[in-house]
Amino acid sequence: MDHHQMNSFQSIAKSSVSAQFPKISLKIKLLLVLSFTLISQSIQAQSSPTISPTTTANPSSPTSPTSPTSSTSPTSPTSPTPIVTNIRIQPKSEDLNQARLLYEERCVQCHGTNGNGNGNLSEHLQPRPRNFQSRDWQRQVSDLEIKRIIIGGGGAVQKSILMPANPDLRGKPKLIEALIYLIRTFDLSNQLDESQLPLNQRDSE
């Protein structure tokens, strides 16, 4: 109730008291008017909607921190994906010896005795033969791709057609595995670091 309404109510209260109780003293009349005023204020306060201070919107106030259990809480960092180790079993001695003989017969002229790509014919080839000692290449190429190159030649994987195919090795998986193992050993920077090599991939060949 504002000041104007309060004055109006007091005037009405005085008129009502004087009309109902014409013979009482002025002091009692004032007390009755004051009582009516206080009662009116109390009724008005109870009927007015109360705004809780906790629900009052205040754009300038900082946002309270999000509860840890809230659905909007930040997601915990994703655990790093574990490195899958490439388990390579050393070929049997007889298979590895056959792979060495095969390498000397068919590969050494281009790729060199140490696999560095500097064989006797390498100077006449463009592009130059693959350097098996390259750490970057060893980390990028899979065993399956090496197998496809050995059997189908460079053209089988969109590489140089100067790398000849060896289709006669298709039915000799143990020999091919031993030859791939030998090629992997040319990586002198980190001999057969299995955690760094591409995963083996199986195929129907």
C-alpha cells in the first residue's frame, strides 16, 4: 500500500469510527484507526507474491559453477588409445636361409646387399629402388603391402613398374614371411621395433 492509499484508508477509517462510536474519546478513535491501518498492511503483505532471493534473476551476477553431477559437466578427457604391439615371430632357420638366397638372386642388384637401395643397377633406374633402411618407409608400409609388392610387382600397389612381379611365390607363404622379416631387419635405426611398425593385415592371398 503506497502513501496515497494509506491516507485514503486512514480517512475512511476515521469516518467509520466516528460514525460507529460518536461518543468515544479522540484518543481511542486514533488507536482504533491505527489498529485498522496495521491490520490492513499485514493482510496486504500476506497476499502479495514473495520473490525468493535465490530465484531472482540478476544478469550481472556471475554464473554459479556447474555441479559435478550435472549433465552439463565437462566430459573427462578420453583415455589415450593403447599402442597395439605387432608380434613378429622369427621364421625358422631354413625359411630364413631360403629368403636370404632369394634376396641375393632377385633383389640385391637393385636394393643392395644392405637394403639401402644402392645395388649395381640402381644408377640406371628412375625412380631409384626402395631404400629398406628408411625408418619412415618402415613405419608407413604394412606387411600386407610388402607381400603384394613381392608377388604382384610395383604396379600392383601403384608404384614403379620397374619392380618386377614374382607370381611363383604366391603359393609359398613361409618363404614370403621370411623375406618380409629380412626386409624389416634392414631398418638399422631401430631394429624390429614392433610397436612402431604397421599392424599385420591378413588377406586371402
